[in-house]
Amino acid sequence: MLKNKSVIIIGILGILLSILLSGLYFRFSYFEPDTVSYSFQAKLFARGKLSVDAPPEYGLSSSPHINIHNGKWYSKYPFGNALMLTLGEFVNAHWLIPALVTGLVLILLYLIVREVYGQRIAIIAAVLGLISPATLGMGCTWFSEPVSRFFLAIFLLALILTLKRYTGDQSASSRFRVVFPILSGFALGYTFNTRPIPAMSFGVAGGLFALYWILRSQEKTPVLKATGIFFIPFVLMMGLCMAWNVYFTGNPLKFTHNVTQPYDKMGFGKRMETYDPDLEHAFIFTPKWALERIWKHTLPCISFNTLGWGYYRPNLLTSYRDYSDSIVAGIVAKSSADGKWITLKLWGHDDGTGQMQFQTSGNSSSAGFTEAAPGFSCSDGQADVAMRLVKQGDQYMGYFKTEQDIDWRQVGPITIPLTPPLEVGFYAGVNPASGKMQVRCNFFRVNSDSSGELVSDDFTGAPHNLKPEWRWSRKPEKWTFTKSGLQFQAHTNSDLHADDTATKLCQSTSADSFDIETRLSANWRVHERWLTLRVIPLAFVFVLMLIPLVHPSRNRYDALFLSFLLLNLTFYFFFYFEGSTWGITPVNARYYTECTLLGIIPLVARGMYIFYGWTRRIPSKLPKVLIVILLVLLSINTVYTYVLIGKPYRNWGAVYQKLPHLVKQQDIHRAVIFIPHQRGAPIGDYPFESLQNADIVYFKLGPAKMWRLTNSDWRGVYQQYFAGRRAYMYEDDALKLLAGDTQ
């Protein structure tokens, strides 16, 4: 069945390159909440368990995507990916499984395309699959997509072979041909237990394709018999899915995905990830937005990650300007006890303008929230503004002035009870995952403070030598002192509303009254050179995949491959979350990983082959030379894309990517690590060892009501659960010893 040795080499390269990228990007580990959830469940499976007893505190759970429900503690996702990762858990190498199935799926891709288009196009497809960021950029992660596309490839190959063997197109002994519908049904069922939506997309496409085949076939009885065989393993796998649901939710049709997060679901309306939804600040998902994001974000991001050609960033097609889409920079007071806050901030827009707003958490009607505070304007993506925040009990007053103002302009007052201690300081963030903003804080001045805890600072000390009263929340990668103050680049994909992800520098105070001020200079201009030229190659993928559909040689397989993409887009039209709206990586386009490799790439390969045939008819060598030059440039573009996606991959989440290595480097044992201001934590030894016997335990501190993190006092938690251990606090990418032996 497989005689071409080059395909074996492609498969081996797929494995090796996935392993290499896993090490370079992620240090062979999880890096965000989903991958933590899969790893957690794999560890349970490896110990012969479906779940463990619920922990006494939500702070002990590593990921918001690990359910705590009805006394059980388990991953919220279907079991398929975690079950495969269990094989890696046995050898302490989860990363090995996605790499192996990535190499195998490239071989399966070759077999599929060879079966329908011939060997030459099959080789082209395998090579394109190998270089695709969507292939390797997911094969190096622990997400469920590498496993689901592997089983979907088995389903697709077995389906095609079933239809051919049972309708007389090819002959095969009845002893062996029965294997194909069995494999096809099992693989589709397993995919449903891994990623239900792609399984439905491929299942519907495959069903329609089989129906068309049957209607066109003169021998209907054999293929109808094969259909019955297909449904035996498929129904068994669906029964297993329902049994899983019954065990955890009590209802065969109630999925574990949203049993604890009721608004993380399909359909339109208010949507958000959280245990206890704050519907006032929920995202309102509408059909209008679902349609707009397809051409604004989804399709360009899919094209970019298919072969790494061109350039993509969120809002590229609607914000073709020289400014970041949305930035914030302001002065803030936030309660460490309950998470409530008040801020006076600059909000900059993608047209280079900006406005001042006075906001409080949980209140969308305060002065300046929905409209610009009067007296402020800026342009050209730059603003220099002094801000002042005055507290008198529970009443707060905001003031701002620009260089042109002589007197302060007042905003407010607003009354909001903030439970002390308060984090007081300044912050900045770029809301999408692309764009940039340089921020300079000229000074932080304490005009008055009833507690005497706050200190002024003109940031003129030695570089990177902050006064001890300051604490970073999400420390910037680069920051330094200049002659005019503290300068840093704000983090992307950050704001004050969502889990407090903005870059923030603050001090702590319990003052009943204070008067503080600062001066912030923000620059969110983004000059992207040769932007139009860099964007044009995004169209190449879609042009090439459409060539077979308009060529005289078009056939039913072309329609099948296209339907994978169209049906995937249709099903995800009804889901509110779309990664391409905030990022550029294969992870951001992961909902379309399966249809990219098994649908788009076969069409692109055939389009290339047809286009090559056209060029051979041209007597001049010039077009051929130009095509070679273009392919070389596009290959360089692909390599650059791997470099480009490496930055967000390596810096996805410090708590997952840096903290475990700090613990290992410092040889910390018999300890609890407290993690404030985070909804996630690394996986420790608990619950795989009892809380008393676990070597390393991680504990998330609140307040974060939406994630039921109610405990913000590490001392109380320590005395209740961890007395006698060493205790550390993880802040500013460093571990600080709180209690226990210092040796």
C-alpha cells in the first residue's frame, strides 16, 4: 500500500520537527489552560481513574478548564485526547504523542490524495502538509487537534476505500474489505469523543459524499451493507460518549464542556468563560459578528497558517492603518481583597485618536465610561497626559490635564467601596494580540496619604532598580529608566477587565484617603513596512484551492475537500469564541486545523499541479524563472512565519512556562507555591498524592469571584492546609520565600 520511501521520510520529518518545535517553543510542556486540562486527565487515566475527589478549595485546581462538579474533579473536555496522551504519561513524555500522530497523519494524507488524485499530487500534498504551520505548529502542542485530525484522516481514507471496494470501482476480497467501514466508523466516533464539531463537519460531508456515490452507483446493495457495518463501531463510540456524560453530569446529552460554565456554549446571546457569570460584562454574541469575523479574521488567519505565506494580524483587513487597534493606559486603585477597582484611563483607538474615561469594575454607566470625558483629545497615535486620583473614604475623584491645560479637569466623583488593602499605581495594555504601545511614566507623586505607606518616585535610579514598595503585575519583557522616567512596552492581549492582564506597577496601601498623580506618555503608532506587498500572498492559498473547482477536470473529490472547510465554518458560525480575532498562531486557527490539512492542502496541491501544467505550455522560460523566484521567496516567508509565531508561543503564560522551571532550578521541595492574580497554575503533586504527602502544591489566590477564588490571605490558607511546609509567593517572574526553613 505504501511503496514510496520519500513519504516515509516526510512522516519521520513530521515527527522530528514537531518534537524540535515542542522543545524550542514550549520546553516539552503545557503552556496554557487547555493543555493543562488534558495533561491532568491523562495523569488520572494513567492511574486508572476517571476523576478524583473534589479539592477543598478552587485555588488548588490548576486550570479553569478542569471541572469541580458533584464532588468530582476532572477535565471538562471529551476523553479522546487525554486518553491518547496517557500513552505519553507512561513514559513521562506527553509531547511524544502529538508528534507521532502528526508524522502518521502526513502519511495518511499522502494515501488519501494518492487514492483520489494520483501519486504526483499526493507527494505535493505531503510536502505542503509537512511545511504547514497548521501541521507542525499544532503537532508540537498538547491540544486535541493533532489527535482529532489523525483519526479524521483514518475516517476519510477508510471511507474512500469503503466506497471504492464496495461499488466495484476496485476489487478486494470480502475478508479484508470489511475492515474499512469498521475503521471508518470507529475513527469518526473517536473523533467525536475528542473534538465533536470537526467530527460533525467531516461526518456530514462524508455522509453526503457517500449518498451521492450510492445514487450514482449501479451496485447499491454492497455499499448499503457497508454502511450498516460502519454504524456498529460508530454507535458504540457514541454510546461511550453518552456514558461519559452520564457519569459526570447525570444526563447523556449534557456535555462536560459547559456543565460548570453555563455560558461557554453554542448559540447567540451573552457568552463568557466563568463559573459564576457576571452577565453585565458578558460578550454579546450576534449573527452579525459571527458573519463579519469570517472574512475579517478567520479566513485570513487560516490562509496564513496553511503555508505560512503572507502576513496576518487581527483586524488586518478592517484596520489597515498605522495604529494599534485598542490601547489603555491609566492610574488605578484596586482592592486586593475583593478585586474591585477604579481607574482613570486613556483609551486609544485604531484611527490614532483617544479619549479619557473614569471607570469602576462592575459599572458601565459611570461618568466617562461610554462617552469621552470632556476636555481631552489627541491624534496621530500619541498622547501625553497627567492623571490624578483622589480618595476620601469610599468617594473617588479623577483629574487629568494635558500640556495645554493650566488647571486640572475634573471627572467624577464616583462612590465605590474598595476593601483594603488597595493596589495603587499605573498600568497599560494593548487589547488585541497584535500591535504595540510604548509607555513612559515621568513620575509617580504622592500628594497625601493617610496611612503613610505610599512613596513618590521619579524613576531616576539605576536601571531595573525599583524602590521596594513597587510590585509588577504582569511584568513587561523590556523596561528601563530613562532621563524622563520609566519606559516600557505594554503587553498585548491585555486589559484591566479580563483577569487583570494589563501590565501594572503598583504599591500597597490601607489608607482611608490619598491623593496621587502621575504623568503617562503613550505612543501606539505602528509602522508596518511594505504592508500591502506582505498581505498579497494570503490570497495565493485560496486562488490555488479554487483552481481545481473551475478546471474542466473537476470531480466529486474536489467538492468533498471543499465541504470540510465550508461545514467547519458553518458549525463554528454558532460558537462565540474565535482565536483568530486576537492572535496569529496555529493555536489561534486551531478550530480549522483538521480541514486545513485534509481539505485545503489537497486542493492547493492539485491547484499547483494544474498551474504547473499551464506554465509548461508557455514557450518562454521567463514565467518559469519567475515562478521559481516566487517559490523561493514564499519559502523564506514560511520560515519567517515560524519565527514570528515563536514569540507568542514562548511567552504565552509565565505561570505555566516559567514557574515550574524556577521550582526545579531552585530545587524546591516540600513546599506550597502561592500564585496571585491568575486563573491558572502548574500541575503539582496533588491530587496524585494526598495533600499531606504531596511534595509541591500550587495554590491560586483570589480575589476572582468568577473563578471562585475567594481566598486572598495566604497566611490563612497556609495555616489551614500547609503549616510546616515552606511557602513561596510567585510574583514578578520570581519566587519569594514567605515561611519555612530558608536553607
